[in-house]
Amino acid sequence: MSVLGFLLAFSEHLDSQLPENRRHSSRVANISLAIANYLNLSEKSKYDLAISALLHDAGNGNKNHNNNNNHKEISDHALKSSLFLSDIPFLERASTIIKYHHFPWNLGKGEFYQDEKIPIESQILNLAEHIDESYDKSKYILKEKNKIIKKIKEKGEKIFNPDVLNAFYDLSQKESFWFEINYDDITPQNFSCDIKLDIDSFLLLSKAIARIVDYRSKIQVRHSRNVANIASFLAGNLGFNDEKIKRIRISGYLHDIGKVALSSEILLKDDKLTRREIEYIKVHPFKTFVTLKKSVPFEDIIIWSSYHHEKLNGKGYPFRLKGNEIPTEARVVAIADIYSALLEDRPYRKGISEARAINYMRKLAREGYIDKEIFGVLYENREELKSVIRL
């Protein structure tokens, strides 16, 4: 499977929490690649830059974009975004690029940080983000062109590498540069160096995505990782082979990937949700399904991730499946999701005790909502299960 293809699909959600930020990462990627092409960077540099642009705001939480932190050497959200990727060998370069993407040029003093040379890709990404944040998206782009150029010139070499600046100034004279900003023409096919993942590498990437999902959701600091741990623990005790356990773990990591597209105002609400808000939140497993369907070639992982709110009696959502329509592996993820959610604090309630959670799930099993056998495995191994849950 393609790393870039997966991250293209995921980044759409990262930009969706705030309407004013929609497609921000995609536009930043387009601007960055236009400048990189002008500067004749290598294909690998452009590939790393594209990935960095798609994930540069992963650590930006639920806040609006701003560049007021350029006076800092390394901005908080750039460092957080970088750390999400830092232990993935094939994204190590992207992690470094993101780390320094708000590092100011400072009239040449910003060429190095301590003994580390700031990547040219970081400097391109810095300018690209400023360009995208310098105009009104509701207006025709050519009407905004002069305003953008003026804002960039005002900051000049205090913030931006002069070589990168001059590349932008030359490109800005072409209407095509401005038109291409809003086109979705970045694909894995553009890069012969695109990384192809096997299941073990995908497991590593999915864990990083889970950290981003949990951070962006705020309400569930470790939820996705707990679900992955519980689900793989149950799968092992059900006698599944190692390959299937890996796939179930990945499904746990990715089950809430659709949640990062939801409004943070509703996700963080500290009061009981209205009926309309509950209906709104029900879209998240479907968004998980759509995102994975676009980018993941493993049909089983798509299904197991997306069915975590389905119930055996047909009273789940969003597909209203029942009985044998729900695979055993998806039932495992669903039970892991419920158990983890019950134990965790949420804005509108404190987490409940293990005993109360077990009693509640016993009731769900008795009433046909969840699988009795899988619940039985959870119950019989509840003491050992404590070692894989972090609240």
C-alpha cells in the first residue's frame, strides 16, 4: 500500500475540523511542490516535502492556524507534529522537515539550529504556509495575488530564505501558479520513490496515526491505543494467529480516524449532547470507512475498523448490520472500544470503575448487543487485561 496515498486521504480529515482550514494542507503541498520544482530539488526531496506538508499541522490540536509563533525557534505545534513521526524510520526526514517548518530565516542566522542545518524543505514549507494563510479563500485567487505578495515582502528575509523567496516571486508572475494551488493533482503516481508498506510497516504507521487522532480529539488521550491493545489481547486469547492479531491491532488504531473530521466544539462539549449532536457524531465510523476505502488495500482492516459501532441485534450504526453480517474480528474491536470508552474520562462524565464496566457489558451481551463469547474472554482475563490499558 502507498504511504502517500494513505496520508492524502488522512490529511483531508485533519483540515476539516475548522471550516476556514479546509484543504489547507493540500494547498500548502501544492505551493511547496511548485517552489521545489522551480529550485530543481530531487524527487526524494519533493516526496518528503509533500508528506511533510500533508502532516505539518498534525500537532495543531483544534486551534486555528496562525504564524504568530515565528519568534520562537521551534513552535510548539511543529514539535508535536514532528514527534508523532519521529520513531517511524521511513518518515524520519519528514519529521525533521516538520520540526523546523516555522523556524525563521532571521537574515541568515536561521540557516542552522545549534549544529543542525535547517532543511531547505522546511524553509519552503514555512513560506508555503504563510502564502496560504495570507488571503481570503472566498475571493478569486488572482484578485488576492498582490495582497499575498505584499504580505510576504513585508516579512522578507526576517522570516524566509532568500532563494525560496525569489523562487516564489518568479512563480507568482504566472497565473498557472495561482490556479494550481487549488488543484488536487498530487498522487502516488507522481513519485516513483513512493514508499510501499507491508503489514508490519503499516502497523507502525497506524500507531502514529492513532496518536494524532487521540491528540486531535482531546477527549481520548490514549483511546485508540487502548482499543488496539485490548483488541489484540482478546484476539490472542481467542487463538487467532499472529498475522490476524496484527491486522486487528491496526484496526484498533484506525477505528476512530473519521473522528478527526468532526467539530471540536461538539467533541469537547462538557454537557449532555443533544439528539442532533448525537446524530452528527454517528457519521464518524462512516468517515473511517470512506477514508480507509480510498487508501487501504486490506479489505479486512477496512471492515474491522469501520464496524466498531455495529451491534449484533442490528441496533448499531451506521450500516445497521446484525448477526453474521458482523465478522468476529469486528466484534472484537467493538468490545475493545466499548470497554475502553467506559473506563476513560470524557468531558461530560468521569470514567467508571472496572466492576461497573464489566456489569454494563454483561448486560449488553445478555441483550444481544455484543458477542457473548468475546465478552466471556474479556471477563475471564480481566485482571491480566489491566496491564495493557493506560488511562
